[in-house]
Amino acid sequence: MKRMNHRLWCLAVVVFMTSCVPESDSDVSRGANVVRNGGFEQVEAGALPNGWQIVPAYKAKGNAAADETTRHGGQYSLKLTPNSKNSSAAYGVFQMLDVAGLKGKEITISGFVRVEGVSSTPGILLDTGKENWLILPQNTGRKFVSFNKAFSISKSISKAGLLLLVSGTTGNVWFDDVTVGTGEESSAQEDVQIPAAETDNRYVDKINTPGWQDSVYISPDGRELYFAYLPYVQKDFLDLYFGRISEKDVKERGPFRPGSHGKMNFETYKTVRKSGGSWGRPINLNINSTYSLYSVKLSHDGKELYYAIRDYKGNYGGDDIYVSRKLADGKWSKAENMGPNINTKYREDTPCLSADGKTLYFARNKQEMLGWEIMVSHRVNGKWTKAERMGKPINQSRPEKTANYQPFITADGKEFYFTRIQQLYFSRMQSDGSWAEPVKVLPKLPVSGHASVTDDGKYLYFLTAKDKKSLKREHWTIWYSERNKDGSWGEPKVVD
Ligand SMILES: [Ca+2]
């Protein structure tokens, strides 16, 4: 699925959940929570099957109709024919589900699909305020193939809709025997994120995109690159597809993302370096949810992941710092708040653990833009001590007039990188153990931030603006620099 399509799908879903969802339950299926008419039998050929409606995404064109000539058992299938002028426009049908029967359950979506000649990937979305995607094959070779995927549904959902979607300009997709089955009680708890059944069902095609890249981090071994991503909705994009949403709306409510009902959130992706040196497809981390998750950093043993979550109900206030532990299957455990010695009613973010795992650096802000200070906490007998401000010269004497944030300490503990008002600085540890006066790392760049350095000291990854037109934070991209023999950093290069 191309990223553009994903973005449009997102918008389609937002329109769906915010403007189209019936508040009454008169149109929901009952009983065994099986999708009504998922076999598409109670219908006339050429008509839209009963119980299904067109997803009201603006200007997404196509046709949905029962087809008696192409079917998987039964009398009919549902044929979707995308016919939008723009290949990224999503088209599809939906129906509301019985939300009471889904809450806190493990559910399975299954059925059969045949895909021919579409210019983009079809998919099924179970929208419960959280995206539950089932991405389907782009071509099934003129035959029906089965699909089946399980999802854990939170107890706190208030609506649920099932969407069958395809984007593009050409081709046909047939669905048959679409079923939503419920199983045992889910282990999902109230209002916590639910790890996706798979981590690779949502992705972006590239690392640097027209969307918003943030908080990049290179792993200690240089093999994994993490970054926060937000498919920023451009004004021209809105005008093109969703003319009813004004720029004022975007300013007031933020850009749009499904699952958050009008508020868009950062998600963190990971890409792994391939044997040839290029980066693989960025994969959505399983701890992402309906909040902004950003600024991830690994412990050096790779067993812990530290990060920030913005404006989450479980926070002490503002952004808080969380930790997840690596599970046996390679996924990350659910977000665990680091507690009141680290987190407060103020904003805490950009954590960074020392290589020995005993010191945690992060940033705290007590006001709006300025006022960021770098904090430090120590792990003593497995517990984190009450965080204290780092002294000068990393922090400054008038914090309300400046900002120091995004700390990073190198594996040898001798170089300390951080951002001071949109410029990367670094300080070297002196022989007496104190930090030298910080200096700019890349003084030629107009802006820079979020530095991390590989353990071998050879590579620096960071964010910057490619030119003066890109100075707005949402237009920065991910760059790197290679260490020169004299210890300085070489000409910055964009990551592709
Ligand atoms: Ca906080």
C-alpha cells in the first residue's frame, strides 16, 4: 500500500467515523456478531447488498454491486470497482457492528477476496476508534483467496464499523462470505493500547516523505533506525479531496488521523538496514495506539525501549516517559509509565539511557515553547531516583529564556549531544568529569535536532530542514553525517 493511499484511507475513515456514524443502533447486526449479509445473498444482481452503505469519502468514485457471475459459493459476491480519477482515492462500503457484542473480545475477520487489475492495495478496516487493518493481496490471479485475521477489541470502544476498501483507478475486487466472529474475552484492559496482532500490517514506503518526520534515533549497532511519523495533511490535499475541511479546522484541531477522532497522532516506525546497506520498509511498532508515541531509544542490551507519550489519559500531565520491555516474540510490552520520580504534571520527553543502563537523561518543560531543561535520574537497586536538573553548562541559568532538550549521551559516556533552541550542540567530558562549554555540532544548518550516534562513534543521525522553505518543524527530514578523521562531523546527507 502506497503511503498516499494510506493517507487517503485515513481521511476516508475520519469522515466515516465523524460524520456518518448513526448514533442509534437501529442499523447494527445482532446476535452472534456475524456481519449481516456478509455472504451478499439477499440482494438483486447489480444492486448494493442490504446492510451495506458506500463509505462517504468525498470524491472517491466507484461502483459497489452484487455480482452473480463471480462468486465464492452462494449466489452473489460483492464487487467493488474503483473509478476515481486520482489513484489515491479510497472507495468502499461499510456497515456498523454491534458494539456491545465486540467490547473486550478477541474477534476474527475472515472471508474470501478476488482481486484483479487494481492499481492499489485493497483492505478491510475494523474501525473502533483504533485502526484494525487487514491488508489484502493486490492480485489473486482470477481466483478467490481466503483471508483471516484476529484483533483484540478494547472494552472502552463506543462505535465499531467494518469497511471494505479499495483505492485506485482501475480493476475489480470481489468479496464473499465476510464474517466477523467473536471469541473469548480479550486480555485487553480498559483504555490501554492493544498490541496489533501483527506489526507489519501498516507501514510507510519511505523514511523521508511529504509527511512529518520526527524524533529520529539510530540504534547503538547502527542497524535499526527509528522515527516518529505523522501523515501531515497539506492544504492542497484537503482542497483536493475534502474541500469541506478548512485550513482553520486543521489549525484548531490538528491534522487528521483515524482512531483519534479529529486529532492526529505521531506513531513510531522502525526500519532495519538490509545487507546491501539500504534501509528496509519502515514498520509500525506494536506499541503505537491512539496517542502520540515518539522519541524512542533502546537500552544498550536491546531489552528496553524508552519513549514519550503525549497527552495520554494515564499521564501525570502533558507528555510522560514510558518504558516497554522486549517480549519473547520480539514485540514490545505494553507502555509502562516511569512513575512520579520521572514524570510530573509538566511535559517530559526525549529520554536517553546511558550505555550502562544506570542513568536516564530526558527533557522537562514547565512552560510553552521555551523553558526546556535536561533532567537526570539514576537507577539504584532497580528504582529510578527523583530526577534533578543537569547543571551548567548543559542547562543555563535562565531556563525560562532558553530551551535545552533532546539529550543523547554516547556509548563511551564522553560526548553529550542535545538541542538548544533548534540547534544541535554537544559537550565533551573533561578530565575532571565535568562537561565542557557546549558548541554547535552542525553550525551551517539552519535548524537541527534529535541527535543520536552509533556506538562505534562513526555516524550521527538527526533531523534538519533541507532549505529555508522547509523551516517549519513539520517539514524537517532525517539526515546523517559521517565522522571525519579529525573527529568533526562530515557533510550532512539526507537518508533515503
Ligand atoms: Ca508529564
